Amino acid sequence: MLEGELNLLIDGQPEKTLKAGDSYQIPAGVVHDAKAHGDKAMKVLGVYVVDKTKPLASPAP
């Protein structure tokens, strides 16, 4: 997180509220969602480690 706050939902885990300076990891293949928390806009820097032979994303089951 670079700026603002977000609510992070990862399937099978309790909801987390993250603020600037926090980091998180989403396991491959796990359903997840993130939404801005509060009135301030959020900025997130995403880094993906992927297998080039597989699609980056797939629809939720």
C-alpha cells in the first residue's frame, strides 16, 4: 500500500484493513477482493510472480 486504506477479502481468511506501508500476499488461485476504505483514494503497487505458460487470471468458480 502506497496511500490510503483498503479492506482486503481473501477466501477463508478474516477481512483485513490495510493502510499505507502495509504489505500483503494473495495465494495463487484464491478468490479475493479489495475495496477502498474511507474517503481517501488508495494507491497500491502490485507485483505478480507468474508462470508464463498459464493465464494471469481466471474466472472464479
